[in-house]
Amino acid sequence: MADISSDGVEVQIGALARDGEANKELARYLAEVLNVRTRTISLEKGSKSRNKVVTVDLAEISLEQVKEVLCRAASQN
């Protein structure tokens, strides 16, 4: 996790941006950080862009927990 701000979360992924590999890696990484199943994370916009909109199914984790975990992860870097 690189950075978190009011505008969003910056994440650096090592996977190549071809055939959706980077998008899959982003979902896997976020699921790992948030401690949720990968299918809980979905890409809503930006599949071919550096800027993406990702949603998290709040049935597994609350919005407050998402914010808390992401802030904690960003501060560790």
C-alpha cells in the first residue's frame, strides 16, 4: 500500500497490465489486506486505466473496518 488520502488509495502492483493480470492482482492484494475473500472485491471502473474504482461487498466487512485497515496498511509503509 503506497498512500491513502481523501481522494483514494494508491496501490503499486507488480503484475503486468495485460490480459487483466494487474486487475486480478489488485483484487487479490486488497482481499488479503482486508482479510476478505477475493470475490468480495470488484472492479467497477477503470479496467484499462491507472485510476480504478473498486467496490467491497460490505456483507463481509464494514466501511469503517475498510477505512481502518487501509489507513493502518498505508501507515506501515
